[in-house]
Amino acid sequence: MYLDHFGLRESPFRITPHADFFFGGANRRALLDALVYALGREEGLVKVSGEVGTGKTMLARVLIDHLPAHLRAIYLADPLMNRGELLAVLADEMGCAPATGNDGSAHRLLRAVQEALVAEFAAGRQIVLLIDEAHAMPAETLEQIRLLSNLESERHKLIKIALFGQPELDDLLARTDMRQLKDRITQHFRLDPLQPDDVGTYIDFRMRAAGYRGPNVFDAASVTRIARDSGGLTRRINILADKALLAAFARGAHGVTAADAARAFADTELRVPAPGGVTPTRLALAVAASVVLLAAGFLLGRSIDRAPPETAPPAATAGGNTAAAPAGRAPEPPPAAAPEAGQAPPAAPAGEPSVPPVSAMPDAIASAPPHAAPEPAAEPPAPADDLTSLLASSKSWTTSAPDDRWFIQLMSAPDAQGEQVERYVRRARRTLDAQQLRAYRADTAGGTKLAVIYGDFPDQRTAQQALATLPDWIATARPIARQVRSLRQP
């Protein structure tokens, strides 16, 4: 729509991987060269991990074009396959698939693949297996990957393997039953989001790769806004930059401003607006009002602490009347309330126990301190033993569920942060099917942990599908699908 307006021959910010749009800045080119070297020289496996939208698939596709001539790449985009399906795909890609029936068994497939690998090696070639989204691959299939890596001639490996996945891949490989596979990984690479200073360079590179030849279209303020809203994730940058170009085109301008970037972000947000709409002004006023109320509550609490017991002000009851506090004791503070989605949690007062960062835990856990405003009357707090009862009711399932069943681990936290986990459980019960919500306590090398889990699924594919539908406030903590057998491993 806007191509002719900006002098472009093609869309500069499409999210499908295209080698012509590979950005070599921010160490991307250095990482590509390191991968080419590692796969050409190393004998072990190679792993690349990075957040969603950092460009792992683009890197894998570009890597194929840069491999030496004696390396033949086989790219697997769908990791949700069992051991037999993996071998069948390899056999088909190498043109050695046996006939169906008994000849199509996993043993026969493995033998056919091994013979084909030997033939390739004898001809001076080697197969490079590139597996995208490896964090979602079933454990038995990853074990088959390890066995494939064992195939070798007298002096060299017959197949080279590179795993591309989200940070969950690192967690998966840290499991006890994955240690043999992890020990075979000789190179670990990390693909990080772009730094704010690199975002402008990236946007300009994409524009010129699409045919633009004029001065920079995006001004400094718009780049700053896109860098902030995208978090440096290239996929989000592409989406926001594309919408910002469309906004500038709609008003007949040839330059993108911060206002255009703001419109792009507003058009991209997935949150559901509150009745009457949530504008930035209303949100800012709501946050300011919350800060004032919290400060007033803190000061009032200090004044109450200093007042003699007999002069303590009466506490308001639920009916609006007042009731005198017991002599010699100050009124108890109101219960802590979990912040609503999209609302930043207030800082904890001095002396409160530390809470893990939001990147490690959902926003409901990093919730308001004890002096926060109470929850609305329409949603009364759950009983104080909510977590205790959930732990007790979950015990029968965690001990009796079959090993091959799957669940979603929503979060985990040190046992000392039970109150925060309690608040998380309360909010989760209002959002998810309470019958599928469970919790367990486990002793780990880092101390006793509390974990909240969800669901009971027959296979990993079903669990992954359910994971994709979780609310945003839960998804920010990066929940993962796990198999029940992992609960019973030492």
C-alpha cells in the first residue's frame, strides 16, 4: 500500500525470514560466522538459544546459504514429532526411505539413515541437521538426536547437529535425564534482543534493503519509541515499524514521527480495554492516584503506630460503621491485593522480603506490599489457607498421575515467598479453571521451592496448544510444558 509513496520495491518489515534482509549488526554477523566455523570444524552438537522474536529462524535460514559446499543442510521446522517420525523425515530427505510395513520400523529407518550417512561421507559430504524450535521437541526424540550424534566413522562424526530454541531449551537440557545430550554440546550461542542504539540502524538497513534511497524516514523520537515498545525483539520491531509507516502514509507524510510510532503500538496491543476505554491519560492518572493512596496509607500507618493505644482511631467495618480496635494493639493493615494486568506493582517497603524480578515471575507474584489498597468488594479475598488447601488437594494427582501425562508449570518461587504464591493462586483461580489448578512443594539444590501447575494433558502437543491460550499476565513468566515423570526425578 505504501511502497510507491516511500520509493520501496518490496515491504521492508515482513516477518517471514528472507536472506536479503539479514541484519549483520549487533553481533549477528559474528554469530553467523561462528556457527559456520563450529559446524565445519567441531565434532559435537551446537546450540543457539534466544527469546521469541530475536531472529533464530532467520539465522538458521541464512546459515544454510553460508555453509561450505561439503555440508548439506536438512532443516526441520516442526519439532513435535516422535522418534519414528524424525527418522522417517531424515530418510525421506536423504532419499533412502524404505518401503512401508515392517521395513518402515524405527530400526529399519535408523539403519537406512546410517547407510545413507556413510555414503555421503564416502563421497566427501556431511549432513548438517538444523532443528528449529528445539525446546518443544519431546524427550524421546531428543534422545534419538543424541543417538544420531553417536554415528561416526573411524575418525569423524557422520552427521552434525544444531539446535535452535527458546530459553526453555536451556532449562530442558538442565534436567537430569538430559545430561548425556547436554554433554555432547560443544558450542553454546545466545541470540540477544537488539540494544536501543542498534534499533535505528536495523530499521534503516531494512528500509534500504527494500529499495529506499533517501534520507532516514524514521526520526530519532520514533526510533526511541519503537525500541522501547519492542524490547529490542526484531519481530516486534518489524511489526511496529510497518504500522508506523502505514500511519505516516495515511496522513500523507514522508517521515515517521513518534506520534506515528505511538499509533502503531496502540494498534498492536493485545490487552482488552476496560469499559469506557483506557487511554494513556487515564492510565497515568490511575497510576498517580494509586501512588498517592499508597503514600497516604503509609503515613497514616506510621501515625497510628506512634499514637497511644487508647487514642487509636476506630477501624471502618465492611458496613461503613466504625469499630474500636482492641486496647494495646494497632489496627491490622488491609490485605495485600494483586495488581491488575498492565499495572506496575509498587515498590516493597524497607524491611520486606525481596521478591524475584518480573522477568522470573508473573506480575501477580511481584504484587503490592502489605500496605497496598485492598481488593474491590466485588472480588473478596480467598481464605487464608488457599495455598495450603491447594497443596493438599494436589498431592493425590502429583503422586498418582501416569508418568507420560503432561502439565503446564505456571511459576515457581522459594518456599519463603509463600504469601506471594498465595496471591498468585488467588488470581489464577479467578482466571483459569480452578479444577485444573494444582501446586506442589519440592526440595531442590537451591532450597525448597513452591510451584503452581495447571492442566492434565495426554501429550506434549496438547499441552503446548493449551499453553498458547494462557492469559498475558501468566504468559509473561514464560510457563513451560512438562511431563509428569519430571516431578518424580531426584
